[in-house]
Amino acid sequence: MRDWNTKGRDRQARLDAGRHFAAGKIVAAHDLVAFLEAVLRPGDRVCLEGDNQKQADLLAKALAKADPAKIHDLHMVQSGVVLPEHLDIFETGIARRLDFSYSGPQSARIARMMFGGQIELGAVHTYLELFARYFIDLTPQVALIAAVSADKDGNLYTGPNTEDTPTVVEATSFGKGLVIAQVGEIVDRVPRVDIPADQVHFVVNAQRPFYVEPLFTRDPAAITETQILTAMLAIKGLYAPYGVRRLNHGIGFNTAAIELLLPTFGERLGLKGKVCTHWALNPHPTLIPAIESGWVEQIHCFGSEVGMEDYMRARPDIFFTGPDGSLRSNRAFCQTAGLYACDMFIGSTLQIDLAGNSSTVTGGRVAGFGGAPNMGSDARGRRHPSAPWLRAGEEADPDGTPALRRGRKLVVQIGETFGDGNAPMFVERLGALELADKLHLDLAPVMVYGDDVTHIVTEEGIANLLLCRDKDEREQAIRGVAGYTEVGRARDRKMVERLRERKVIQRPEDLGIDPLDADRGLLVAHSIKDLMIASGGLYRPPSRFRNW
Amino acid sequence: MENLRYELSTTKPAGGTRAVALVGVVASGNLEVLLERGEAADRCVIDIATPAHGFADLWQAVTADFAARSAAGGLRITINDGGARPDTVALRLAQGVRLMEKPE
Amino acid sequence: MTSPTAAAPHAPLPADPHRSWYEESARGRLSHLLDAGSFSEFLGPQRRELSPHLALFNLPRQFDDGIVVGAGALAGKPVLVAAQEGRFMGGAIGEVHGAKLTGLLHAARQMKRDVVILFDTGGVRLQEANAGELAISEIIRATVQARAAGVRVVGLLGGRAGCYGGGSLIAGCCSALVISEQGRLSVSGPEVIETNKGVEEFDSKDRALVWRTMGGKHRYLIGGVDLFVADTVAAFRAGALAALDRPPTLDQAVLAAEQARLERRLARFGDTADGTEVWARLGVNQPTDVPDMDLDDFLTIANRQREGADAAR
């Protein structure tokens, strides 16, 4: 007779082992290491919650202190490899195998450890892709998560940084795994129930908030004239003609410049209400002036942003907020929204090759993907029409039968031809290919594939790749906006001029934009302080961004 | 420091009557461009001092495009570079020519 | 050609009195500060008075060595002016830079003409250390000599680089100082304090702490400066005009009064650990609210509670 509940019994054994350290569900912080050693088993699949924003930092530190003789060879399945402890556990042997999505600040170390054989890599995923695998073949046996507060029963309040938590808990708890939460405080009654108690098995009181990185704060003071020029080109050459209302912005300064030009340059073009009304977006402080001047109808957020909490609470028409008034973010849903319900993704990148493939890998760093590839890809399963989507589809296939023709999501790469350290954005060969060779990866880490990219915007102009009819045209369209990079200087000038006549390439002057008008005076806010003032004092910038 | 000089044929003479103009500052990623008159109307001389060695081909390309496209005839241009990128160089040169066209 | 940073040229300037002083270049500030068309520059960029030292370090030079000096008019009143460019080497004072300012102050004494200095400096230029240190001594002497001759030397503090090191010593010798919220005035900069005393003593990355310790509001509250203005070119112009109305007196009585005031300040605030504690002792009811207060609210409270500044400072 087959035993149909081995997983349930396995969890029960862990629950029994953990109860020695718990009063009800509450585990004391000073017992945390011993507790983890009791409930974990060598070789477990473990999700240690953390992404580009929130971190279950207390649990990460405790896991790193576990005895590798007792806990070893864990298979970590987690969104972010961000804290030093996330990699320390691979050095000590506590963990061996890794499936992840984003590594930001640890990108150089993770590459070294992969090359040195300390990390056995499963794959680098997008967020949504990793979440999907939690439900298919990477279901965690133990999830170590973070919340703002818990009640005695284990109901969790995540505050504005809900992010990945519901997804991780859903997969783990219903997959017969064990859910352990760190919380900032234990309260009689949580402000709202983000995670129901019956999905949570143990709670440890960290007595302090979990760590959150203010990743999406861009200081307007650092925006350059060239970035303003690229933003003007994007607004007038893309947002206006396509009428892009539903969109996602990347994290860079070019898109921050767009956000700060909407109430000035965008207003002058008469675009208010016609573009940028519905967003899948983290709460970017640089969007405050546009929200305040009535451009924005609705924003759904992947996560929160430090200092934006009170502002969002005071703008419930715009943001998704709970009965307690605070933001409810949800990374999985927002990624899905960005994939299926947005007509445009626009973001910066570090390298673009002649086919339009782009990558953020340079100099042996494995930075991961985060969510950009989900936003920056055409959703093949999409079936609902919209004007920009249909127009892009028509540009790509003008002779196709309209009723059978797929639309296209606008996937826009924006940047200056030369980036930090004078590194050219355009290259013959992506640095990602060298990394893949070196680390013996099956796939080079490509952020956005060339066949998904529809437009490239630089200070030299806009290349519309939808209008390119063959590989050569595509290559010359890319070279034609690549400025003084080697790729740009090697252009076929005659062919580039022909592409310009067909509006495959549009220069600033073709759009009626004088590059000399790209002045910081166009920005609606010049400093973080201006953003705070625009919010009526509701935005509370972190200290590191202040100059007052 | 690397010192570069380009003596370029121009297509359009510089406008305005202003004797001298200065744009930009010498800061990281920026440059200052001093524009003076005194060359023949079909010619522009550009002197560059840059701490970044080995970018002569880029300077050549940027200055050649500038001379071909801008009203730069008759100008003597001196650049102190703080490590600016080509797009910033091109922008400052264009700003300088525009400033020369304005009254003092 | 290397990494990019925010860059605003001084060249195409819309005539916008609300333009940020903090963001402007030295030349941009001057053009908005002075009466239109009144400025004439001494030793302008076309004279190419370049630093004789920087090339040794493979560092780029600037035609004006980071300071613009000249003559102009403020509401019809003739003045001499000097504006430091904080983006060129952090506005640091080297040999040529210093000599231009010294010469201007000598001229001021001889011409009996008031001086306005637009500070934006981290202090001595390290690559020209000896020449720079000497230059600062000479500037201070020239300042005191000019003031002894009855000339007002007004300092405006609101630049990106702040006013630190030797620059702050020069500012301390001015007859009046005008500051904005963004302005910073301190002998030692945040990084210097952290390096020497440790991050526990002073976390230079905690920018709110930096501003609570050396920023415009704090300096105004403890009487380190005389006037507090908004961060606009128009406000600084009004501030400069008001400062030029103040008495130029520099005599023994003024110095003795200032010495007594500084001794009182040390006794009253010497044991405080943070700007907010200083403000609380000054009688500010909600000291933690001070950084976020707007100009009017701040001035209402500050003008009631602040320590008076003295003519000598």
C-alpha cells in the first residue's frame, strides 16, 4: 500500500522538532540558530526571502551561523542574492545549489564563486519564472520569510513591502513545506492580514524592521542634459504617436527624466490624459509631480519604496491600499500585469549588440534579471487589443491579415551611447557571451532578446526596429543611433540616410526637437527636496538622499 | 595630458559678433569650451587638452562632424576636457556656437 | 573621456529668477546676481591664467582656475565680485585661484569698494598644498586689511561644494554672510571628521546629519551667519543687498564681543551631540521638525529663537 502523505508527515516531523523551541508558534530570537538546525534537513530546498528590496535579514544571519556538520548541501531557491550571508552559506557548505533571479550588489562575488565551483548553479531566472517553478519543480521544503508584525496565532502583516511573500508562502505551505517568519513585533491584532495564520508555522520576533533597500529613488539633481534629451525623444517620438497609456518604467535615470518631463514637456505637447495613465511600477518618487498634476489614474506596485509610505496612504485612488490604509504590493501579480496588461516597457541597459539583444552583464558580473525580461518581452499569450499594441503589430507586418495579426508590445531600450566609465552601450559582441563561455552556461544571460525589442532611443535618435524588413536593415538602424561608439562609426551612412527617409530612424530635428533645448530647467523637480515639496511633505526621503 | 589639434574646413561661417564665449566647466565627465574668432571664414581650429589618453579617433570624429554641420567658420576653439563623453563634447560645441551668435 | 555626471553649462540661461543658486555655475550665479550687463571680468578665460601645478598630476586645468573675479553693480551700487566654481576640483583654492582673490581684495581696499564673494569650495587644493595654504593666509590678510579700511566683504554660501577648510576661515573673516538651506559652512568636512574620528562619531553618508551639523539652517540658528535666504538667484541677490547695508565696523570692541559670544556658545552647547539638541536648547519647540520646515515657517521660529550673529563673527 503506497503512503500518499510522505510530505505531510515530513512536515509534521519538522513541526514536532521545532516545537521544542517555541511557545505556541513564537520562537525566541536567541534560539533561532538551534531552531533552524532542528527543522532543516541536509539537501532541503529552501527559500530565503529577499529580492531587490526587502530582506529576511535576521533569518539569513541565523542560517549562516548554523553548523555545516548538521545543515549542509541546501538547495537555495530565492529571488535575490543580495546580503553577504546569502553567499556565505555557500562558502561554508551549508548550501550547495542555487536557483535565483537577482543578485545586484553581490553580482561580482557570485560570479567568482560560480567560477570557483562553490556554487552549483541551477539557473538565473526572471522573478515570474522562478515563482512559476515554486509551483512545479522547485517547491520549497522550508521558506524563511519576513513581515512587519504578527499576532499570537501567526497572522502576518507585511506592510507596504508585501512583494514576494504571498507567492512564497502559497507554494511552500500548500506544498507541505514549513513557513517560518521573522517579524518586527508581535501585536495583539495585526493591522491587516496579508498572510493567514494557518499558512504560517513559526514566528520569530526580530524586534526590529526587516531591511529594505531604497532601490527606486533617483535624485533629480543627477539627471544630465543628455538624459533629458533622450527623454524628450521618447515622449515626443514614442509616447505621443503610439498613445501609450499602460506601461512600465525601468529603474534608470533616463526614465526618471521622462517622469519629470511629463508635467512640463509632456503638458506642452498636450499629452495629459492621453499617455501614462496606468502603470505597473514601483512607487518611484520621481513620479510624484506627475501624480500630483493629475497625469496618473492608477499604479500597481511590485514592492514599496522607502519614504513613500505616507504619500501612498494619502493617495488611495492611485495606489492599491488595504483596509489599514497602507500599500499592498505584490510582485507576482505586478509582474503578470507588466507582462500582459502593459503596452510598453521602457528601460535602460548596459550593452546592446547588432541584433538588438541587450544585457546588463559586464566585467564578469552575474547581476541576474529581476523582472525586466518579463516586462521587456512580447506576451505571446496576449489576446486583448489596444491601440498601441495593434499599431506596433501593423508596423511589424503591414501585409498581414489584420484580424489574424498579432499586436506587439512596445519594448524600448533607452540610454546614452556611452555609459559609466565611457563604456559604449553598443557592442559587436555581448559581454554576456564571454561570461557564458567562462562559466559553461547553456544560455548567455540576455536581459531582453533582440526579437522582442521594438525601439532603441539614444541621444542620436530613435531606431524603430518594427519597420526593419531584414537583418541588414536592423543592424544599420541600430548602428544609426549608436553615436560615436565603434558600432556607430562603422555604419553604412547611405543606408542609414535611407532608413531615416523611411522614418526607421528619427533624429531629434526630425521630431522638431533642438538638442540645445535639453536643459535641466525642463525638469519639474530638480532635487529630492523638490519631490518632497511636491508631495506636500508626505514623501519622507531617506537620509542618504537629503541635502537639508 | 594629451594635446590634440584639428584644423578643419568648415561649410558655414560663425554667426554673431561676440568676440569670445565660454561654455561648460572642467569637471568629471564635463569639459569647458572657449570660442574665439580670428581664423579664416572657411576654417576652424580646435585645440584639445585631455587627461584621457588614446581617444584621438573619437575627437577626430566628433570635431569633423561639428565642422561639417555647424556654423563654425572663423572660430578658434580651445577645449579643456575633464573626461567628457563624445555626446557631451558635441553638445558643448553646439552650445558654444549658439552662444557666439548671441549679443554679449 | 570618462564617467558622466550631471552637467549644466552656464551658457544658455533663461532669465529665470527662480533658478536654483545651488545648481548654477559660478558664471551663471554672477550673471543673475549683478545688474544686467554690469559685469566686467578681470583676467577672463581668454587670458588663460592656468594653474602651473595641475599638469604635473595629469589633471586638466580650467581657463579661470575655478574662480571668476571682476567688477559689477548691485542695484546701481558698484561692487567687486568673486565667484568660485564648485564643480572644478570642488572649488579648491590653488595658487592662481588664490592670487585672483587676493588681488581683488587689495583692489577693494585701494578703491574702497565693497566685495561680494560667492563661496563654493572644499578648501585648499591638495595638489597645490603649499601655494594654496599660502594663498589662504594672503586672502585672510587682504580681507582683514580691506575691512580695516572700511570695506564690506560679504560672503554668499549656497554652492554645491559648500564652504569648507580654508574657505570657511575666509568666510569667518567676512563682514556678513548669507546662506541658503543647501549651504554648508564648516572647517572640517564630513569625510574628514569620519576619517579622523570614526563613523560612530560622524557618519558622513548620513546627509541629514551633515546638514544638521553644518547646513544653512543650523548655521543661521546658532548665529554663524547673518541672513537666511531661499535657494534662488533672486533671493541671493536680495540677501547680498541686505548684507551690504550692514555696518562694516571691525574694531577691538567688535572682536571682544565676538570672543565673548563664542565662549558663551561653547559653554551653552559644547556637550550636545546633535543639531537638534542645540536647537532644543535655543528654545525651538519641535527641533526635529526644523529640517523639513519651509522658508517662512523656519524664519518665523528662527528669528525668534536664534543666537544673534555678530559683525565680526
